[in-house]
Amino acid sequence: MAEESAPLERDQSQQSTLIKQMAYEVGFDLAGIAPAVSPEGYHRFLDWLDQGYAGEMSYLERRKDVYEHPRTVMGSVRSVLMLALNYRTDEPPSLSGTQARISRYAWGNDDYHNVIRKKLKELSKRIREHLPDCETRGVVDTAPLLERDFAQLAGMGWIGKNTLLLSKSEGSWFFLAGMLLSYELEYDAPHQTSHCGTCTRCLDACPTDAFIEAGTLDARKCISYLTIELRDQPIPGELRAGMQEWMFGCDVCQDVCPWNHKAPLSHEPAFRPDERFTPVDAVELLSLDKTAFEERFRSTPMSRPRRAGLLRNAAIVLGNLGDSSAVPALLKALHDSEALIRGAAAWALGNLGDEAVFALLNQRLAVEVEPDVIQELKQAMTEIKNRSE
């Protein structure tokens, strides 16, 4: 076949340019190409795990060896195409009454994994139409790839003090994804410099003091971890007040970042805010049984902590908001089948309740069998008693 009729010029520079153009055409907002190498941050990642900062995210420890090189994800990989998809839409709404706040990335009516995988599938199809013998594998954040390290290596930005990738043009309101390719391409120049300067707004604003130092996050204290990843346990008592009104995720360290103030808006329809999630009434959420919960949230990121975790979060938010209109819903939640919800409801009632609530807590204490919930009930009653003295 003549060179001019080949599906794609074999010149690496032209291949790289065309592949990135394909990425933009399927809807990604940033694209860069890095070599398939051991990421520079791999040993920092291991140290972070050794310090215990991953908390209950045991899957990171189990798979830590496979993060060492992208060939553990695809053996034939030669290049890593890194991609970003912007999810910034409207500004956060003002809250009133018993409304709780949801992280921006979960405002849409579809799980971002689904949105990104569709784009990766289309991108892979286009690449293989031009390079039929090129193996590809798309990865989102569920694959063992240190995405931020490869994105920095691909020239897309720098890792900020809040541990997120920052871009001068996009801020940090974006998802990262990758496409592993078996072709050696022309690589983008790594982003060598940080543009955070002396700014520490993200570190100073964290409500739970989750940053050990610039660039090091103790996930065990991060609100996003507490509300999403810590699914089957009570949230530590000393961190509950710091959750404030955050019921799912947290955007504080991004909200205060100067690089996000002029970040562009997303054009992705799936990320447009759904009124069911922006914001959510925490009292109404407590009324959802398992079936109603699954109907509303099963195709969204908010299904991740499952019903017990999300309603636990809702109860804690209600305790933080201090609105006494939430008391009836919390009293009903004291009898939920999930101990996690009962315990959180008891804590919230300890913040909001009066002598009448004290008596109802005491009635529940007489029949409660779960040790954690018994402790929550006793502590709640003590809180009410101390306020009345």
C-alpha cells in the first residue's frame, strides 16, 4: 500500500497530534501523552500507604504492587494518553432549612464512570480504525494507575498542595482518565513547575484538618473519605462537627483555590445539575427505604456509600445544622433496621433534643442490642442532660 494511502502516517508526531484531536472530538477537555514508565510518585504512594493514611481503602494496599508500572494493567503498553473531562457547571446553591450539600461532581443524573467509559470506548474505536494493530485499554479511576503522576508527566498540569492535579486553563474541576496504547508516540513535555506559590488557602480551609502538610492528605480525616469510602462504620465522633453540611463528598479545598475561579463551564449534558441532587433535603432522605433509595440513586455516584452510609451522613448533617424541625425524622430513624443509621440519628438527637427527646432516647436504649448504638444513645442523653442543667 502506498504511503499516502496508509490509514495513518507512521510519523510519531503526526500520530500523537491526530490521537489528541480524536480525544477532543469525543468530548475530552485536555489531552497529553506520556511514556509508559514507572511513575515518579510511586514510592511516595507506598510511603503514604505505610503511614496508614488510606484508612479503610484496603484495595489500595492489596493492589499496591500493580501501581508500579502501567504494564501491569496492559502488558503491551508503550504510551499513556491522559485525558481530562471538565465537570464544572453551576455555582453551589444556597442552603436552607434541612438541606445538605453534595459535591459538584455528583450533581448530574449519571455516574461519571459511565460517561467517561462511553467516551473512552468511542476514542478506542477511532484510534483502532486508524491503527488497526494498536492495542488499547481505557482506564478510569478504578484501575491501578497513578493518574495524577501520568497527567503531570503528560504536561497537563501540576499536583497542587491539596493533592489534586491543577491546570492553568481548567483549574481542578475535572475527572482524569487514561488510554493505554501499544504504540510508541511523541510525548508531551512534563509539567515541571508548580504554580501554587505561597498560597495555602486549601490547607487552611479544610474543616477537618485533613492535610498533614502541603501535598499530603490523611484520607481518614477527609470529608470525602468519611462520607463515601467509610461505608460500614460510624464516623469518628471528633470529626462529625467538621463535616458541617456536607452529606456526600466535599469541595472546600477546590472552592477556595484561585485557579478554579475562572475555570470554564462543562458542556457535558450528563453533568448538568439534577434538582434531586442539588441540594438534597436530609430529612426527606431519611424517609427512603431500600427500594426507594435504589430507584433514586442506583445510576449515580451517590449509590456508592449505600443506603446505610448516605442516611448516616444525612443524620449527622441534621445534627450539625441544628434545625429542630428534623427531630421527628431522626426519632423515626432511631428504629431503622440499620444500626449505622440508628447510631447517627442518636448522635444528632443529642445535639437537637430536649427533655421529651431524652425520654424517647431512653425508651430506645431499653431495647437496643447493638453496642455502638447503645453508646451513641447514652452519649446523646448525656448531651441533652448537660444542656438542661
